[in-house]
Amino acid sequence: MGNSVLVHTDWVKGTINKHIYGQFAEHLGRCIYEGLWVGEESSIPNTDGIRNDVLKALQNLNIPVLRWPGGCFADEYHWKDGIGPKEQRKKMINTHWGGVVENNHFGTHEFFRLCELLGAEPYINGNVGSGTVQEMSEWVEYMTFDGESPMANWRQENGREHPWKLKYFGVGNENWGCGGNMRPEYYADLYRQFQTYVRNYGDNVLYKIAGGANVDDYHWTEVLMREAAPFMDGLSLHNYTIPGSWEEKQHALGFNEAAWFETLKKALHMDELITRHSTIMDKYDPNKRIGMIVDEWGTWFLPEPGTNPGFLYQQNTLRDALVAGLHFHIFHQHHERIHMTNIAQMVNVLQAMILTEGNKMLLTPTYHIFEMFKVHQDGKVLATSVEHSHYEFNDEKLPEFTVSSSEDAEGHIHISLCHLNPNASSKVNVELRGLQSDIDVTGTVLTSSSMQDHNTFTQLDKVKPVTFADYSFHQQHQLDVVLPPMSVVMLTIKKK
Ligand code: AHR
């Protein structure tokens, strides 16, 4: 079978919500501390305690939304411990993640400052598992109430006169597991109760997100939708790409083609998960008012040898880049239901954008995918049909490539292609149907000579995007594109 892509440039199917490109930063390992926050007194150059090198790199990604403070950490976080003079803040043990002492120096004010510097919307995850209704309710009052009130006055005493704007608020996290080991019926009732007191103050209107299912727990989605749909704006879903199994994870480096194949196959499984959870949501919410929020996704490998196993620090190869690209294509495809996604996590944890070591920093292949794909944010989804051959391995097969096309506000068309086959290049005919004018084409590619390739503190640019020029005009609006083995290509089409 030949490989071809037909982009209907005059047929818009919907919009890619820019929040699909969201991120997640938890008090876990070296994500917040060291990765983002070094404190005002640090010798590492910083802005109000946030390290400048990481900040600058992240600003370049146009991160639309940032989830905090967890994860599992959210359900044992007590926000009042993280405000006021730093030296007086209560310490706690981060029991989920390495049992280290958390000094609470990064709290609500510091998080909003980070979001402000990034230009990202804050997404706060509240504590249901070990918190109270009052504690959650007062946090929202502290952050968003403009006027005389105990919490608003306290915020002002702590140096913030005006309330912040806050839209996204999660009511619990993984309440089937680390967030309280609850049954869905019980959590659905708790969700209804807690969210009642999560108030809208003034013109601040919250988008309330209920804690959703783990992977393929369709029963959880069914119960939550049946019992609590009218009370939620979003319902979350968590799924990690884990070659091997949860019990027997594999290394981020030193893998073979079998692991490459299995990882990409598991990444593609996200499509089935979204489809099946969506079908249940459709039953109770046929107009798709409720957004699916995939607020944790990404690869999960064994921690790097010699690092604290509770810190989930892993390297990031070309394989991770493919995983990210494949996910974005699936999220775009489900644009009608997917409102937001948040990769886990931003710095030094799981499938990170950035790794740090002291005052050094490196950008991972995953960072480069976020950079290349940012042109899709808020783009119009263009109807695209594909014919593809298969990448075969040990009697199993995956698509040779996947594709997604969008049009940005200036009318430029962006076509991203993820090429899964590590052994051979593939020729793809790309037709742009419906265009009236001549076009200019430019391209970028992320690839490398080995699937293991990754960036290190001594070799920062082993894997980085470069100009892609392996295409030729077949006809006025038809290109022959040659995708290198194991690559991600972004084509940009400008009308003349
Ligand atoms: O991202 C790491 C952890 O994975 C999160 O804290 C938790 O929600 C999930 O199990």
C-alpha cells in the first residue's frame, strides 16, 4: 500500500484547544525544588526564586496551563502550611515521594508567580483524600475573593492585595488510589459535597474537574457520570505509557527494538481509552459540555540508576519524542471531547521537558516536540485522510506513520507527521486540496541515528530539531515527502 495524506484545506472539523499542550508540576523529587524553585538566595540566577534558565526555556513553549501541586501530593497537601513568611512555614514529610522533608517554601503565592512568568493559566488540584471541605473552600476564598473576608484579609497580609484569576480547580486526584482508595460511588458523593463549597466569587468562574478513571476503569467513569455529571465541568483520565508492566518497569535507556515497538503501541492505546471513556460520557453528556481532562500522561520508566527511586527521575530519548507526538495526534483527533491534557511532568520527573543538575540544564527530545507542535495550539483542525503501510515487528504491526493538520490564525497550515519505523524511510505523498494560491513550504525534523539517542549535560544537542528539506513538488499542491526512519516532521505551508 502506498503512503498518502490528503489535507482538505477548506474543511475545518473543529479547534485544537491550546490547553492540550498543558503541563504538570508536582512536589515530587526535583521537579519543584531544584528544577523550578531555587529560592531568592540561590547562586543560580533566579526571578523571585524561580531559576531563570529553566524559566526562559519553558517560556518558549507557550505553556497554556500548569497543574499543581499534585498528583498524589495534592491529597496530602495543606495549603495553609505554604503561605506567609518562609522561615515560619510548617514542614511536612512527603510520604508519597521519597519520604523527604518538604519545607513548603513553594506555595500558593510562588505558584501563581510562576504561572504569571510563564504566561500559563493555573490549574490547582485540591485535597479530598486527607483534607476537609472547609480547607478546600477557604483556599478558593483566599485565592479569588475580592473584599473583606478572613481569607482575603490574610492574603493581603501576605502581600497580595488583589485576588488572582483562577479557572481550573480539581476536586481530588486519583481517589481510587493514592487519593483515598475510594469506591467510585463514595467518591462521587464526596465530589458532590466538596464541589458545593468551591465557590465562584465575583466574576471568577471556576471550571470544576472531578477525579477520573485510571487507564481502562470504565466503571469509574460510568459511576461518576451517572452520579455527578451535572456538578462537573471536566472529568480527568490518567494513563501512563509503561513498556513491560507496572510491576516490572523497564529502563529509559538501553532498550531494543522490541521495547521501542511495545512503547509506541502502548502510546497508541490512548486512542482506544479516550474513545471508550468518551462513549460513556456521551451517554450522560451528549452535547459534550463536560471536557475530558487527561491531566497525567507520558512515559514511566525505571528511575535512573543511583537516583532516589521515589524521585522518578528518568532520561528521555527519541522514543519519548515519538510518544509525545503520537499522543498529540490522538488528542487532536478527539478535539471535541478533550479540553485539556497535562504531561507528567515539567522538570526532572517522568517524561520531562527539562533535566537539571546543579546549575546545569538540558532540553529533552520531548521538549523539542512541544516546541515544534506549539503551532497547533488553538489551530483549526483540517479534515485529513490517510493511507499508510505498516511498520511490522514480530508478526505485529503499527501504522507506518500518523499525521495531523491544522490552520493557524494567520492562515498558515501545519502538518505534523510521526514516523514510527526505525528501520527505513517512507515516501509519503501529501496533497493539499482546496488551495487557490501557490505555496511556500518549510520543514523541521527531529530524528537521530539511534533510537537510544538523548541529550546529556556534556552533549546538550545530540537530539535537536533541524531544518527538513526532503520533499519535492509533485504538482502545484502535492508534495512527495521522505520521512527519515524514527522521526517527527513538521511541515509549514504558507500561501503566497
Ligand atoms: O505523576 C506521578 C504520579 O502518578 C502522580 O502523583 C499520581 O497522580 C500518579 O499516580
